[in-house]
Amino acid sequence: MKLPFKLIILIFSFLFSSCQEDSVVGCTDVNAINYNAQADDEDGSCIYQLLSELLPMNTWYVESVTIEIEGVSDPIDLLTSPLVLDDIPACSHDNLFFFSEDGIVTMDDHLILCEDGEESLIDLSGSWLVNGNQLTIIQEGQEDAPYILEVQNQTSTSMDLIFPYNFNTTVIPAKIVLLAVQE
């Protein structure tokens, strides 16, 4: 008995396609709690440690601060832009942040940009609290004007913080990339 040509092609294509390995769907981010080393297809299921638990585990520094302005192709780097450096020297951006488990945040000048005896003009020390993806920092004496930051893209060693930046009397969302200091 002869098999029809179409049936032979169908059988061979089934045999060859079944030899291919199926991809494993899951979390492929090694920083996630539910990282799956066998996964090769990211499915968006990654779960990260709660921000309120993560902040005290690391010393943090500001990697970048940028804004995007309509009509300008590249984001403006607020750490190097002459628009900002005239008002706030580079050393003011070179800080380390320590979040304690009891809700206190302290800031210390980092000695990469700050020269001997130079201090930051900004002190974001005070208290902190987390509500969902919102980080609030309240400075002593500034209780009526807390810093409210929206946390995005959080991993165990980095996070993006979005905050309203006053740029020429216009409020623009700015993005701070906060990284953990690698010891």
C-alpha cells in the first residue's frame, strides 16, 4: 500500500517539529524571588522583594537623573546639564542613602565627586515610608512638602524613581535610577 505524498510530508514534519525542545516559560530575571534558571522565555511573572524590606538591605546611590522634554530627542541628564549644575554643584548629586528598618533615611556625601571638605547642598535625611509603589521621604521641618517618588522597574539592586521636577515653571516627570552599592 502506497501512502499519499501529502501524508508522508505531514508525518515527517510532525517528527521533525516534535524533536525541537519546547521553550520553558517563566521568570528569567536573576534578581527576582521567583527566578527560574530553566526558563528561556520571559512571561512577565517576576516577583521582587517588597520595597519596604529591600531599601534597608542596601546602601543606595543615584546612578542618573533624567528628564524627557517633548521635541528633544535624547533625555536631559540633570546630573551633568549646565541648566542644573549652575544652581546645584555636582557634589550635591553624589550621595549615599541609608534606609533603616525603623523608617529613618540618612544621606552621606560620597567621596567620588565631593572633594575634601566639600558637602552636598541637599540633605534628604529624614523619615521614609512605603505605600504600594510610592516611596515618601519627609525631611524634618519640611513635613508639608515631602518628596513623593513613584517606584518603577524594581530589582534587588536597582530601581527607577519617578518624581515631579520643576523645570522653568513647568512640572516634568523626572527619573532617578537608584543602584545598590556593590560591596
